[in-house]
Amino acid sequence: MSAAGQLLLAGGGHSHALLLKHWAMRPQQRPQLSITLVNRTSTSLYSGMVPGLIAGLYQRDELAIDLRQLCDRAGVAFVEAEITGLNLQQNCLRLQQRPALHFDLLSLDVGAVSRPSAIGIPIKPLEASLAFLQSEGGTDPRPLRVVGAGAAGLEVALALRRRWPQRELQLQQRRGQLDQAIQQVLKRARIALIDDDTHHSGPSLLCTGSQGPAWLATAGLPLDPDGRILTDACLRVEGHRSLFASGDCAVISTAPRAASGVWAVRAGRPLAANLEAACKGQPLRPWRPQRQALQLIGTYQNSAWARWGAWQLGPSPLLWRLKRRIDRSFMDGFQQPSSMREAASMACRGCAAKLPAQPLVAALERVGLGGQPEDAARLPDHPELLQSVDGFPALVSDPWLNGRLTALHACSDLWACGAKVSSAMATITLPMVPTDEQQELLVQSLAGIRSVLDEQGAQLIGGHTMESRSATPMPASLGVQITLTVNGSSTSPWMKSGLRPGDALLISRPLGTGVLFAGAMTGATSARDLDTALQGMACSQHTLLQQVEPVREGVHACTDITGFGLLGHLGEMLESEPGLAIQLDGPAIPAYPGVFDLFDRGVSSTLSPSNRAAWRWLDGPVQLNQPPSASLLELLVDPQTCGPLLLACTSAAAERLIQNGPWIQIGSATAAHG
């Protein structure tokens, strides 16, 4: 395979996580081609610490491997999507509700799921079982049964005893499965041992073994009876030279091992070596895993067993401390080194990449284009028609999501005018990469744009493409730049000017995307906080116009909060209203989770320093109802991508909107001397 191909990593299991860590720490060994990781979530839970999470010893973040950050460090694009199938004839991976991804080389590490059963909640996938346990309580009178007395079931049952000291617990075994020593531990833990043929009608958690995901069965791959992909000793899928597989979804046909996190971890290094060799057209090296692996199984009393095949030691507090040390060391290995964090300072993307307000205003005035800024322009001779243009360098490495976010951000200009979007045209600049990769980037970007327009009944009516002459970043998807011209109509559009005394100021969603993405570049933003922000940003606000329509006559002005921050865009609303003052309710201004913590740690967007010029409004017509903290001052000038609408309306309209929508009142307008 040449360096011009595309390597697709399907699934964020332990083998792929270690592969990414390897390339992040040794970038010279990373294949010099387009690489993308696809996983249904942005984090992967380390299986060795899941029993500790169930027991309440760990918080979820402590065992969550941040795949998005790991990809950023390794120069790999990250796509958060559900995998639904594989087309071997067309070399593409099918995804839920978005276009398939093409590949030249595919590595599968998609994990396993619990074997289906008529009753009970399967332990895998973990997201569903952890949500189930969260919904259960320690005082529920119904006994909870763990079905399956292997190592996983045993450890889960003991973890549940630590979680719920008083609840009745049961462990279902095959008759005679557990030895006397383990039975005594269960007896001391007050966990009833139940044989397979005992009826149970209460809640159950299934730890009865695993199998490959269902979609593998229809992919045309060689599978074992448990639906796991058969590979050779080089981890290459039997009969498929361009496919590799590892982790719980795969098994070496000549050296079968049970699905286990131990083998998934150990496969990371040989997988990396063979993928690197395959990309260079070099011979692959077989991996010969040892027959047995050491298992450390925790109990509910700060002790653990050690197992090696039929040999067993413990339980012992020393083994417990050893297990916790090994687990924490494994997770610590995924943290970004401080030297890399310090070197990671770079210009922010998204709308934080716009030109600062001061040089923009000065340039416009020099060419006679100054005056009251508006979100969209009325077309000459057609005052009901509105047009706006917006865009920015790629904010995320997923080209589909980036296309969607850019379209949402551009459409927001028309929504801020109370106008429905009817059509758009796109200018897309692609990086200097091979043409097949450019085609894939264009397909994904256009599909992301259309996902936004289709929701509104709007059309993409044309556009233009260009090839960049700048150096190509890694991953190359960050070199995509999209600019959209959006068109719409309204017979009575809202303007930025028009504020009146007595108006309420409403905001439609939280602030803080600028600092969250700035923190993400250095590993300071948690995966959970970035996920929350992206989920909000990717949600279209066009439905807000329907909510506002019944009170439209009570709306006097509106804008969207984007690159210049809340205070900068509020200042634009006040430029032509010298007789007005604004009272802001600082504590009411919403922020995404994690935002204030980042400000407190000194993190800010690279556009924030120039945006701070807007603080001058606080010495004039804009007043806060209480002395602001340093973090609140930073929030006021934080640049937003896919930010909220800021609406000025009568108090009656505000009351109705707050009752029926996401709107939050953050202030009010008064006469400057009244």
C-alpha cells in the first residue's frame, strides 16, 4: 500500500487506543497517509477499572480514555458515529445517518457485545449496563441477580456488594462451577449463589460471555462460532489482505484466546508494527501471544485474587494494591505530557479565527463601508430577500460534522433576522492531498452542509471548490475551509438596532465554546464537557423561529452571538441607541459545563485578548447587577461558534418564550437617564 491511501480505524477499543498513543509519542512511526478513527462515543472505558466504577471507587472520567484528544495528538481524524455495516466490494464502512467512509486499509477493533438473552440487561455494551445500574438503588427490596459466574460476573457481583452494602444480591453459576474458597468469599459478602435452573423474575445483569457485534455477521468476513473475526498471527483477517482485526471482536485462528482486555492491550504493539509495515509494503511479523495471562480480580473488601490458569492466590490486600497501581499506571499513560501541552499553543479555529473587531471596523471605514453592522443584507430592489455569508477554518477533524457546524453557524445570521433559510451556496477549499482523499473530504463536507439545509427545507443550489496552497495539516481534514452564502426571506426582518426601554434580553443557549475548544488543544477540556458543547452546537436553532412567531410583534431587535462574544455583539446593538442602558444579570448568563473552571485556570481563546476591548461598554451603558468575577468578564468576550441568539422583546413576549422554549432572560433595557 502506498502513502496515498486511506487507513480507517473502526472502533476505539484498547488495541486502537494504544496504537494511537504509540503514534502520539512516536510521530515518526505514524504512517504518512490519511488516518481516521471511528467510534460511537468520544471516550473508551478501560475495562480493568469498570468493576471499580461499579463499586463507586472511581468516577467515570478516571477510566475514560479520551479518544478525540488522543487522535488530535496522533494527527488522526476522529469521527463519532455508530458503525452499522461493512461493504467489502466498495471498501467502505457504513455509518448511521451519514455517508459511508471509504478505506484502502481497515483495522477493526469494535469490541464485543454480551450474548443475547430473553431476560436481563447485558453487561456489554457498557453504556447501557452502567445506565441500568444508575437507575437501580441500594434499598430496592428486589434481589438483583448477576447471571454468569466467570471472572467478569464474580468481580461485578462483589463490586455491587460494595456499591450496595444492604441490597440482596445473587450470583448465578453453572452447577458446581465455583470452588469452596470462592464460595466462602461470596458467603461472607452475603451474595447468594444460585444454580442455572433457578427461576428469577427480578432485575438481572448478564455476564454470560460475549460475541462479535451483530453487523459483522453480514459483512462477509470469516467468523468463529462466537461471531469473532478470524485472523492470522499477523492480525490480518483471513482471506483479506487489506483488513486487520484485534481486541474482543477478533481471534487468531491458530492461537485462540478468550475475549479479554488483557489480550486487547497486548495486541496494541504488534498491531501498530504490522499496520506500519502494511502501509510501507513491508513484510508483516507474526505475534505469538502467551497461552495464559495473569488476572487480578478485586473483591469488595480491598483485596484481590491473582489467577494464572488453574493457579490461584489470595484474596490479599497486597494484590489489591498491585491491581490499583497497575490500573492507574495504565490510565496515566494516556495523559498528555506537560511538555506537549506547553508546546501545543496555537491559534484557535472556528469563529475564533475571525479578524478582530478593531482592524475590521477600521478597514471598512477606510473604504466607505462603515455604519451600523447587521447580520444579513437586504438585496437591492427586493427588500424581503436577505443574504449573508459566513465561514471559518475547520473546527473539528470530522469533515461531516465540520460541514454541519459551519452551515449551522452561517444560517444563524438569517435566523437572527427572523428569516427562514431558503438556499445556500458553498465555497470549499480543500488541502493539497491526493485526489481520492480530496473527493472523500468533499463528499463528507457537502453531506454535513446538506444535513442542516434539509432540516429546514432549504437547498444547496451551487458552489465552488479550490485547492489550498498552504501547508497541509495533520490530519488533512483540518485543512478544509468552508464559506457559505445563505439566502432567505422575511417581510419584516429583525435588525440589531431597535432596542426599546423595558425590553427583556433573552439568550437561547449557553456560552463558552471558545474557551472549551481552546482548552481542548492543550488537553485541559474534559471529553464530557466538550461532548456537551458539541451536542448543543450541532443542534439547529431554526425551530426557535416557530416558537417566536406567536409573539413576533413583541420582538424589537435580535442578533446572534458569535466571534466577538456576548459583550461585543451587544455593543453592536447599542451603537445606534445612545439613549439606552442595559442591566445584565451576571449569574443568569448560562455557560456550558467546565467553562468557568477553564477561565479560572487561565485558559482563553486566542481571539479573547482583542475582544476584551468590548469591556469598555461596562464603563458606559452596560452595567452588571453585581461586581463580576474575572471568569464572568472572560465569558462576556469569549468567541462563540454556533452560538446563541440574543433577543430583545417586550416583557410579555419574554414571559411566554421562557415558558415554552430554551430562552433565559439575562438582562433588560432601560432609558439611559430614567
